[in-house]
Amino acid sequence: MYLARFSYNVLPVNRQRAIGFIQQEVEAAQKSGLQARLLVPLTRGEGGAALQFEMELTNLDQLEQFRQQGTGGGQQTHSWMQAFSEILVFPPEVEILRVDTGRQS
């Protein structure tokens, strides 16, 4: 299993608006059958992300499929991305992690 984690930096004044955008992303992932969640860091180091979106993947192809389909496909996803990017301080950081189950593959 893999985790894809998107880390977002926003100004405090835009925090609630950003949470709304990420909640749309969580809902879209869940409608696609993926486990997804909004993470709100309680503590963070200097320069750490204000908010994070994380989803579980059984294979890495699911990430590409979700990126193409996004929050409603085509134009709707493009509009969502454009509106969200207007409040981001930096482009999102994307991490892809492999979950270590303790078993050798």
C-alpha cells in the first residue's frame, strides 16, 4: 500500500477557505473508492505545511487516475485547481510513501 500526501501552505486568513477546497478533494477521492483524509497539523516545524491531504493507494496508477479525474473531471477540476492555487503561498509538496507492513515483498 502507498500513501500520497499533499502538503499545502496558506496564510491564516485563508485557512477556512483552504479547508473547504481540501474537503472537496477528500470527498472526490472517497467517491472514487479511495481512503482519504484532511490532516490538520497541531504542531509543525518552521516552514511546515498548514494543511495536508492524504489518500491511500493500492497501486501508483490510482494517483494518476485521481489527478486526471480530480474533483469532478475536466473543466470542473481545472476551475477547482485554479481557485485553490490563488490562496496557496507555495505550490503543494507531494510525497509518495510506501507503507511498510513488516513483510518482505
